[in-house]
Amino acid sequence: MLLRPTLRPKKQFPQTQVIKSVPAPIGGLNTRDAIASMPPMDAVSLVNWLPDTYGVRARKGYREWAINIPANRPVGGIMGYFSPTTIIPGGAFLTDPTSMPGKLFCSTDAAIYDITSQTNSPVSAIALSGATNAGWFNHTMMTTTGGSFLLACSEADGYFTYDGAAWLRRVAGGGAGQISGVNPNDLVHVAMWKRRAWFTERNSSKAWYLPVDQFAGVAASIDFGPMFKHGGHLSFMANWTIDAGEGIDDFLVAVGSNGDILVYKGTDPASAATFSLVGAWYVGQIPVGRRAAVQYGGDLILVSADGIFPMSYITRGGAALLQASSKEYSSKIRPTIGEDLRASFTERGWQALIHPSERLMLVNVPDYGAVRNKQYAMSTTLNEWTVFNDIPIYTLGSQSGYTFAGSRTGKVYILFTGFFDNVAYGASTGLGIRGVIMPAFNTFDSPALEKQFLMARANFLATDAPNISLGVNVNYDIEDPTGTPVYTNPTSALWDVSIWDAAMWSGGQKVFSEWTSVGAIGWAGAAAMVTSTVGDSVLTSIDYMLASGGPI
């Protein structure tokens, strides 16, 4: 008789591999918090990816707008003129403009040039002296019963106006259309407050103002020097709109070069009964260039050596009239932006600007040392930060919802349009946009156990497949990933090039997701990736395949 062997049940082995998913780091760049306790949706490194609602999205690119500016001098000013009768066109203007409504000008130390239309041969609108910083302009618009005027002040050449037809340099004297009381050659900044033009005098603590609704005439002065406790000159003036308990009102903000901030309320500055000081605050050294402020909604944002602050934060806890609650926007990036500010606040190029359609605030960092082509960008959707690289910005300006940048090499670019960087004049494609993403380190609920990170997967929504180089850093190694993915061919088809019925046509965003072997061991890990994008791309999440080991 044959005996059947006893069948033993198969041994059950515990599952050792698990998959963990982490949302994209929409908390933005964080260089403030301890790396081991950073919120999981923040980022240790984030370059050219902007926090947004669905994830982090690749920034858009830039292309040449005006080239062959004579002598390739640095572009120190970009100024737009827009009258009440100017109409914003529809159609291609909304997606790929080649001309601006109204007028658009750029300036070098040699001249102001008309760059209203995309051009490779800019035309001089008015000559300048050629002195150092003659082309560094600050400007504002004024509309009166007599017409619309662009008021602009050069750091070296003084006060100019443009009336829609011609530029005019204002000179001292009592003649029609001129200024008396101050030499207009000494005026270096202009701002509007309660229908008056206010000017900053060069190397002085004085401000000058004109009668209501006038761009010329008899100027009167106010000396803020006695109120500047830290000394220095008047850097610039700005308007701040706030509801201080008595209804919405405009306040005049005077900013001293050494960081003193004076806030005034009233109407007629000639009368103590109708014009008075509300309070004085200190924010730290102000960068040179007189562009360290930008209007953001109902607030005024100031850039100083101590960070980026809304006025509602600066005045918090001060005079009861101006108490307001807000957040200090640069808190998470204060260590890094503070280093940049302290190292370069004497260099021209610090400037803040809002770009509404891309929902971001851009803060340009001037080139210094080894730092080149760097900007901090804040998502105005989430008030979270990232760093932009590879955009050559010396000065910024805007017109009709578009942002323009002037370079140190005499070119003007239109920014955040299309999905390629450095698109040459007349071309349609350029370079892929290189980015870096490293989210906060994660112990995946077992900080005392080592883990073997086997694979990682970045999940994208994109119109074209992003090229990535993906790894995992472990044990709080914050070294940026290396490698530059090279863009070869688009996933979608090119018209009149691809084969009909054989190529993939572009359309909406598609899902791109692929596992990559990483082979790293540690108790905490973070994906580290270098990307190259040429289409509308959003990183939504990152998946990790890992196996837990024993105690550390």
C-alpha cells in the first residue's frame, strides 16, 4: 500500500514591501524650520516649480521681445503708457502677443526706446545723457482733464513726462509746463498720493509735491530727515490703502534708506490741521534702486534686509489706528532671502512685482558673487514660496497684464508665456525649463526604523511628458540632486511635420507616472528630482516603495 505524503500548509511570510504616497509640496520652500520636524507638504528645495492648488506647477517660459538695443547697454527701466481710451484687444493678444496696447518703453543710459511692438530694431524716443544710471527709471501714470501722462524720473537725468505723443524732459523755471521751487534734474522717484505727484530728491531726506492734478507747476517740500531715527536719505514714497476704523483711506508712506518707515494721513500736506504723522517703524536696510515696494491687493509689500513684509504686519501692535492682523510673507524663506539681501542690498536690481494671471509675486535678486539670474516667487493663491532660476532679469515692468524683463545685456524679454525658456526673436521653441524638487523628509510613521527605499514614482499631469532624473536622499542629506534631463522630442505632434494618424496630438493634460529604482537605505527619506519640462506640467504626488528593517 502506498502512503501519501502529508501535505503541509505553505508558510505565510509577512509582507515587507509597502507603498506610501505623499502629496506634492504645496507648502513651498522652507528654509526656516528644523529639517527633522518640517511639515510634510513643505519643500527642502524647490526651483522653477510654483505651489498651487492641485500641486506644484512648472513655471512658464520667456522669449525675446526687443533685441539689438544699441551698444547692448543694461536695460534700467520698462515703462507702460495706458490712457482711458486705450483698448485691450482679444484674440492672439491674450495668448501670444506681438504688440502691446498703448505704449511700452525701455530705457538704457543712452536713450528711451519704443518697444510697443516686438522688434529687432528699437527706435529711440528721446536721448539721455549717457551718465551712469541715467536709464534707471521709476514711473507712474497720471490722468487729468488735460490728458493722460506718464511721469518718469531717472536716477541721473531727472524728471520726464510722456503725453501719448512725445517725451519731454522737464527743466527748472516758471514757464508753462515746467517746475519751479526745485530743480527737476534732482528728482529721482515719483509716486501718486491723493491726486498729487510726489517726488524724491536725490541724496536728500526731502520730498516735493505738486498741486492737485498737475504734473508741473510750483513744488513744495517736506523734510522727513528729523523723523529718520536711523539717518539716511529718503528712498521712495508709496501709497497704502487701508481701512483704519474710519473707513477706507489712503496713507502716505515715506521710506528711509536705512529702514525707517513713516506713515502719514490727511489731505493737504501744507496744513498741519489736515496732514499728520500716524506712526514710525523700522524694517531694516532698504535695497538701492527705489523699487522695494509693490501693491498687493489692499496692502503694500516692502522688501528690506530683514525680509518681505506687508505694511499691515509692520504696523501691527503700533498705533491703535493702524493695528491689523496679517502674516509676514517671507517667514519660511527668511534665512535664505536674508542672506541674499544682506549680501546685495547695495546692488541695483531688487524689485517686487505682481503677475496676476500666473498668480505670483516675483522678487528679483540682483546678480552678486556666484548668484546669477535668481528670483523668489510667491504663489498668491497659497502665499507659499519657491525660487526661480535661469531668467536673466535686471529690471521688471508690466503692461496690460504681461510682465517684461530687461537684461544686463541690452535685451527685453516677455515673461511667463509659453513653455520654453530663451526663445529667440522670431523662433517658436527654445530650451526646456529646468527644475528641482525635494520635498520635506519623511519617516513614514516609523522614525526609529531603517528603511530600504526600493523605488519611487513622481505623478504628473502634463501636456507633454516631463523628463526627470529621480532619486531618494536619506537621513536628512539636503544636497541638491544632480543631472540635467535632456529634452528630445515632444510627446504631442507638430503640425505639418508629424505623420497623420500615427502621432499623438496634444490636448489637455494627461497622466505621466513611472516607477524608478532608487536603492537607498535610511530612517528618513525624500525624493530628489531634476526635471525638464516643455509643456503645462503639475506634480500632484510622489509614491515610495519601501521595506522596513530593524531599529537604528
